[in-house]
Amino acid sequence: MNNGRLLAIVIAAATVALIVVGTVWPVPSAKAMAGSGASLLRSSSSPQAAVENLAAEIGRQAWGNAYSSLANKSEFTEIEFVRDLTGSYPSLRTYATLDSFDLRPLHASADEAQIQLKLRWSTVVGAFLDTRELRVVRTGDRWGVVWPIVKEPRVPPQVIPVTYLRWDVIYRGAEDDWGSQDVEAPHVRIVDMHPVDRGGGVVIMGELLNEDVVPAFVTVKATLLAKNGSALSTEDSFDKISHILLPKQVTPFLIAFHDVALSEVDSVHMEPSSTLIAASADPVIEIEDQRLSPAPKATLNGKLVNQSGQAVSVAHVLGTFYDKNGQLIWVADQYVDRALLPQTPVAFAMSVPADIAVKVSSERAITTTYSSGRFQ
Amino acid sequence: MKSRFTFLLSGLVLAAMPPTLAQTSGLRLPKTVEAGSAFSIQSSGTGKAVLYIVGPGQALRRDVRLGETTFFAPGDLHNAGRYVVALVGDASTEDGAFDVIAASPPVALSFLAKPSRLAVNLHEGISGVVYVFDTFQNLVLTPAQVSFQLSGIAGAVQTRTALTRIGVAWTKMNSAAKEGASQFVARVGDAASTRVIQQVPGDACHLRMSARPSGERLAVETEPVRDCSGNALPDGTIVTFTETYKGSESTVDVPLKRGVARTDMPAYSGAKISVATGVLIGNEIRWDK
């Protein structure tokens, strides 16, 4: 009885102590996410404090406060600063919220410091990282951040004629007679498929071809079967696939099973499905200068160039990696956080596991785009 | 309300009947009745009774005088199937059954043609299935001759005939060598139904491209892309251009426009440019300034 009472008292005391610690010395990113006012911010009496304060203001979307704290605000306007962080055109950045941030001091002297700021933004398709190398300078007894402004290019007003195809579909109606035809679903085919053991689970990778003359919305579902024929698990490719396939287009897909070992699997049942959808052949995206940088931090780098006239809000890049025998060994993807403006390159870098990267002999990248309420 | 009461009453009468129905001597029923046609039922004895006829989706109730003939007008029974008859009098109940069969000849058909879109030159790639019905949408079970005809802007007209079996007839047709829409017609007597079959080009047979300087860039363009029967692949078909240069690669998926795909790529001297569509790989060009 006495032991229980003692434990309750200890827990209560520890809780009160933690609340006090969290209130008096809050974690900067937590403070920013809590939307706390400027009163909780530290004075910018050190380079780290100046950067923390700036990141906190960005997290609260207090653009005016953030801009006014900068040491180089005479070089650009507040609107340009906000556009640097949220994008000039609708994009993933526009709808992102700051999840957390990290600082890493790189260099410091009496009047100047170099700090790396990593801003982790969360979006509906996952998080993306915005890393800035910040110069922090001393002005009197305060420190101010010299913001490395990235000015997004603006496209001058113009008319860009686009004459690519668009497919529209009229489906079977409820009043049509029994036996009346509906529009035929596009014919798609899995042209490659490999199950591999990875991280204690099973990963199924492959490629899907739209062999029809109409656009298709595609998904791939896989069921792992045990030796007795029972289903071990069923998963689909979710966003590790380009769901919109134009005629004769090929997409990679990756399906991950985290809770099944490959040794338990006897066979795999694949279910590709396709639906005829309205789509447009526009925009055409060129993927320039793709290059695989080696391990340990292996990435597939490249630039996306929008060859059409329409600004693309979100681009999803899928990379397919092959070994020297031409066998598919990995599928990776990345969302690009900035809008793709006509003829304006936007860089991307997608991570590739180090053990995979050393085996890669060639790669292929494709993009799916989202623009103003419609796919492709 | 009245019809619901009649239906309930009919159900109760049927529930009270012995499992095996037989035509009783006092109730003379037709063996079969053609759907929608007039018929009569003769009873024997004297007095009043109520005649119930219950079948698929239909129930009739008539007050009758025993010993007289009860007439039913054309259209009173129109659903094909087995009908149970009960004559409920003051002192006794008689029962029996007869069949209503589909009217002949067939006047309507349901035509399933698959697929509605397929590649050219496919042997027996098109299937047609016909279900024949009478005026009242009863499946006509007696054999009927069905003719199928596939005709279009290209290729010879294909004709097949088939007899229905249990109300169904089917056939298979070849797709034409040339692309285009074909009319697939099924005909039974005066009844006909038409479906449109779109015959589309198959996979590309040859893929060739050329390159020329275009300012600071390189303009690459395919020749008109055709399948092995000479049909031009439809606009919108994706052609992939790939340029490799000193370990880096540039790719662009370009839709065909007016039969050809064209785009601009970086102009690196010594670069190799290849082209592909679907699983077909075309020629490769080495670009030297």
C-alpha cells in the first residue's frame, strides 16, 4: 500500500517537473509548431538563437516577423521571401506546413557564423526537406540571418498554343438495355515482375504496359500465397506507380509487404486493373541530365523541363533501376515540391539504397503530373 | 391492396396443396399455353368456386361457376414458366398445373459483342452472343436461326449463322486487317441488333527516327509510326526518346501527333539517342557536331 502511494507521488512529481521544464525551456521546433507567440522566442543574442527564431516564425507562418528579423531584407521584398518558401505558383510548398527543423553550426567567428538549417515540411504526399546554408551576422548586440533568397523564375504573360490530344469518355448509362456495350477497359499487361526479400519483408517490383490505344487509370494488387494456397497478405502499389498511363506507356510499380518473409511465400497472384479515363497528352515533361550519384548517399539526380505551356503544380518522378543484365532491381520515387513552369528546369534527387546503387547499371525515369485539378 | 390480398390468398392455397400436383379429373387444363394467348379452363360439378392461377410473377383469381368454361383473354398470362391452378369450392379443392411457353417467333434479342475495341488481324478475336426473346421478354427456348454479320469500311464482310440452344446462340469473328469501326449485326427473323466494334492498330512494327540541329538543341523526330499491317498508330501513343552522354541520361515521353513524335533534346557531341514505344525499340543515333 505504502509502495503504491510512493509510486503515485513520484509519478505526480515527475509530471509536474516535466511540465515546468517543457514550459520554461521548450524545444524550439515544438514551440514553433505550438503556434506560440513571439514572447516565447529567445532574444537573438547568438547565431543559433537568431536562426531558431527565424525558423519558429516560418513555422508559425508569421511572414512579417520572419522577414523583419533578416539582416539582408533590403535585397528582396517580403513577397519574394514568402514566394521563396511557399512557391510563386500552386505547388506542394503552397499547401505544406513546417513539421520540424534542425540546426547544424558549420562555422563561427566573433561577427559571423555559418549554420545549416533543415526545414522539414509535411504535405499530403509525405514530407520534403528544404536545406539552407545560412550566414548569420552580428549587428550590435543582436544577430541577424542573411537569407539566401531563391527567386523562382516568372513566366512572362504569353499565349502558348498546345495541340496535343485529349481523350474524353462517355460511359454506359443506367437506362441502356441489358447487353448494351460499355466502353472497353484498356488492355494492360505486366511485362516484368520480381519478388525480392528486403528488410525482413517482401518487395514486389515490376513494370506495367498500357498496350491499348486509349489512356488508362491503372493499379496493381498482389497477393502472396503460402504452400497450402492460402493468402498470406494482399497489398497494392499505392503511389509507387504512375496511375495514368497513356497508350504504349510503361510504368514501374513497387509493392511492399512488411510482415511476410519471402521464405513463407510459394507463389504470387498479381492483379493489374485498368479503367478507361479522360486524359490529356499534355503536358510533356523532359527529364534532363539524369545521373546516379554513387553510394553511400546514392541519389538519382536530374532536372524536369516542362515542354508544354501549362504550369504543373505537382510532379511525381518514378525511377526504375536495372542491373547489368537488364533486370529490374529497384523502384524509387520522389515528389517535386516546386511548380514546373514552361521551359524552366527544376531539379530533383531521389534516394537509392546504397546496396542497390552499387548494382545499378542503367536507370529510367518517368513523371506523372498534376495541374489545376486534373492529372496529365 | 386487392392484388396483394389475392397474392397472399394464392400463397396460402398453394401451401395447403400436396407436394405432387396432378391434373384432377374434374379440372381440364391445357397442357401448354403460348405466352400472351387466350386460353380456357373447364371445370365440372355444380355450385360456386374460386379459381386461382399462380405462376412466375403473376397470380390470377376468378370466381367461377362449376361445370362451366372459364375464358382468359390474350395477354392475361405473359410470363413463361410453370403455373399452378387451384379450384377452391365450398366442399372440395381441385388442383393442377400447366406450362406457359414463350411466344414464337422471337421478336427481340439481346446482343453481347466483345470486345468493343481490339487490335487488327486477330483470328476469332471478336465474340458475339445472342439471347432471343418473345414480345413479353421470355427467353425463346425453341431453336431459332441467328445470322451474324461483321462489316466495316475495310475488309470483306464476314457472315456466320448459328442455331439457338436453350435460347442462346454465339459465334466468333476475325478482326479486319485495316483499322476502323465495324458494324456487328445479329439478326433473328425481323429482329436485329447492332454493335460497333472498333478495330485499332496493333503494336508498332518499325520505329525509326532522325535528328537535326535546332538552335542550341537537337530536334529528334520519328518517321510515321505504323503497325505490321501498315496502319498508322493513333495520335497520343507514347514514344520515348532517350539520350545518353558521358554517364548522364535525358528522357522524354512524347505523344504521337499527326502520326509522328518530335521533341527537342540537349545537343551534346558524342551523345547517343535511342527511341522506343511500348516494348519495341527503334534505331539509335550517335550525334556528332
